[in-house]
Amino acid sequence: MRKSTSRKQPGTFEEIIKKINQLTTGWINYYGIARMKQFIINIRKWLNHRLRQLIWKRWKKPKTKYRMLRKYGISHDDAMILANSRKGYWRISKSEILHQAIKK
């Protein structure tokens, strides 16, 4: 899972999502008998966080980040703050603004 969501992962976002869906479907079918509801919830949170990080890295430039945040309905001030932030990808992917922009 970690390898298929790497920030260096080539290909389109749809291809990556398709690969993750295949992986999780097979994995859940194999381990579906066990009681692992909380584990799956935790993995889902981590996976969403990881995908937000991947999306944020692919936007690369502050201009693109700003434009995409505005496209997803974020206000001008919040988009400017987040797009020009010098924080790392992982930390930014935990921000509330990016959560609002990129929903599950």
C-alpha cells in the first residue's frame, strides 16, 4: 500500500486509484472474516491522508495550488495562505483547508 501511494509514483491519478482499489478489494476479501473494523477505519484515514499528500505534491507550483484550491471552493485568503506555505507535503495534507477542498 505504501509503495503504491508513493509521492514518486508515476502515472495518472486514476491509474493509482484503480491500483489501490484492486489491492484493497483483494486484501479485504482475504481478511474479511476477521474482526478488523477499527483497523480498516484507521487504514482508510491514513490512505486518504496519503492521497491528499500525493495530490498536493502533484500541484507543485504555488500558482497551481492557488488555482486548484479556488476551483474547489476555498476562499481567496485561505487559498493564498495555503498555496504559499513552506510547510512540507505531509503537514499540509493534514490542514483543515485541504480537507475542505479535497473530500474523500
